[in-house]
Amino acid sequence: MGFIAAGWIIVLLLGGGIALERTLTSQVKENFDDQLQYQLTAMITSAEVDSFGAVWFERSLGDQRYLEPNSGVYWQISGTGFDPWPSRSLWDRTLDLRGASDEVGHFDSGVHFYNSDQFEGENLRLAERTVILPGSETQWTFAVAMATDPMDEQIQQVRSILIWSFVVLGLGLFVMTLMQIRLGLSPLRRVRAAIQKLRTTGENRITDPLPAEVEPLVEEVNALLEHTERQAEEARTHAGNLAHALKTPLTVLTNAATARASDLNEAVFRETRTMQRHVDHHLARARAVGRRAVGQAHTDVRQSAEAVRRAVERLYPSGRLDIAGSKDAMVAIERQDLDEILGNLIENAAKYGGGSVFVTLDVDSVEGEPSGPLCRIWVEDDGAGIPEEERTRIFDRGARLDTGKPGTGLGLAIVRDVAEIYGGSVTLGESEDLGGLLVELRLPRA
């Protein structure tokens, strides 16, 4: 910010300084020429022609410098057939005038200005005009010359004042910009101090009073801390749940090995399968949390449901599985997690139902157009259903109502946990069409 400000200050002051310098320099030169023209006009109005046709002044010019030799202020009158009449200040020198007879001469009512370096070490600025005086047919060229040293000194003084003024102004602006930057960024230093305080004191939120300019940043930092804390708490909970779930199978295996039980092989096989199921369950939750943190996912519900149907039909070839509803529904969940959710629901419906499973995708869609922020998916079967008082307990890990069929009791728990991680939910009800269980899955749209 400081470098950018310095660059703009230099560019703007340089441009403004050059423009102002040219304006003032031009004004000084115009004033110098105005003085020459004033002296030239005074000469012409004072000139008369005598009886011999020569020019003389009826009154003397007021500037005494015309009488001082080499004073730097000169005049001269030249005419065809007459010797040049110079001022006393020229002493033994004469001015080289352009006049009307020159190749670049002129004869008009205008005053002509030009520079001359005919005198060594002395640059002159001349104003001349060619006229015909009353009573004479001679073209007289009146000229006034003045050394440019005073004008050059004045221009140099103007430039010096401008340079130093703009240098001081630029430095002042740059210092003020640096002070403004430091003052403007001071809230960020306070935020840094507050974050450092979090790290050193163990606090979990920024509570220090801070300026309103950084309040949105503080809110986002606090939200990030809350999110991180929630993820850490979820990780601790998962670790504790996994440890608790593995504790019982490990105890059974330890006791069987200590007692040298005759069914040790069967116990090892049974309990290791139980541990593997618990590990799979918590890994599924961990994967879902990780994918949710990566970014917004987009998954086609129809493609996932069709893939699950093909797998379930191979496991239960005698059953009937129908899919209806929207073909364009998209949900904000990873494809692998949606496959796992629908796989558990549809497989449970095929396993515990009477043979018919009906899946409806995006129940609320109207003519294929989505309605509402959540996509509702129904999975119905024609089985015995689940009593209303058991519909909450069935989501617990290991909970099973029909122990006569193989299973782990983790399917609905996985469905609930993964759906909630993505901001969705799952509820149980009774199917009006098939009479069995109705599972309603709600997932956020993509």
C-alpha cells in the first residue's frame, strides 16, 4: 500500500508540477514580451521625421538603462538608405534586425519577437516592428532588445520554488499515507493480539472489544474456532464410541483365550466380525465428515438409486424393486456416501419386507421441477413395519427387531449419522400404499 501510494503521489505531483511549471514559465515570458512591446510602442509614438527625412524623438524615453553602455536594454531604428540609429547603451555595436527588406522580413502591423545570440555572452530577446511614419516613405524598423538573464533568473527561481514545494508536499503526503496505513491497519494488529491471547491463555473465543471494521473478521474467526471445536469434539466422541464398542469384543476374546475355551475359534471369528462392523461404521462417519469439509458436492440421485437397485436385485432376485420420481434431482452429498445410505435403506427393505420395495425420488418435485431446499426420498416396503414406540430406538447402534435374519444393527445408525453430517435427516413412518415401513430421507439440494 505504501509503494502504491508513493507511486501515485510521484506521478500526480510530477504531472501537476510540469503543468504548473509550464504555465508559470509561459506567464513570465509573456510578461517579458509585454515589457518589450510597451517600450517599442513608446518608441514609435515618440518618433518624428525631420526635414532631412531622418527619425528623431520628440521626447526622451523614460528608461535610463538606454543611456548606460552595455546595460542589457537596447533600442535601434533602421531604415532603407539610412544608417542604423542605436541607443547609447549599444555603444559601438548594432543590432542585426530582420526588418522588411530581409528574406524573412515582414511589413505588417504586428510586433515580432525572436531571440538573438549575436553578442557573445549575452542572449537577447528582441521585439521589432516595421512602420512608415507620417511625412516619410521610408520603411522604418523599430526594435527593442533586452538581455534574457533577468527572465532566466526569474524562471529558475520559479522552478526552484516549485521543485522544493512539490518535494515537501510529496514527502508530507507520503508520511501522512504511511500514518494512515498504520492507523488503518491497527485493528488487524489488535486481532492478531487477540488470536495470540487465544493461543497462550487457552480461551476458545475472541471476546475483546474490537473496532466495527474488523467485526466480520472476528465473527468468522469465532465461527471457525467453533467449527474446529465441534469437529474435535466429534472426533473425541467417535474415538470414545469406537473404544467402547471394541471393549466388549476384546473382553470376550480375552476371557475365551484365558479360559482356553473349546469354541475359541468361533468366538474369535464372531467377535472380530463385530469389531470390523464397528470400525466400518466409524470410518463411514469419518469419511463423510472429511468430504463435507472439502466442499459442496453434486450427486445425481437417480444414478445412485439405479446403481443400488442393480446390486440389491442380485442379492434378492425374487423380490420386486421399483423406482419412480424425478430423474434430475441433485443433492449436496458425495456419491459414495449417497450409495451407502440408499444401499442400507433399500437392502433393509428387501431383507425385512415381504418382497416389494418402492422408491420415490424427490417427492416434492412438480413436473420435474424441484420444490423446497430439501430433497425428500421415500423407501417403502410391504413388510410388517416397525411399531411407533420402537422407531426411535431402532437408530441406536446394534439395535435390531428381527434377530432371526443376519445383520449388524448398524445400517440405520450409519444412515442417520451420515445424513445429519450433510445437514439432512431420516425418519420412519408407515407406508400407505404397501402397508409396511416408510423411510423418509431428507437431503439438501445441490
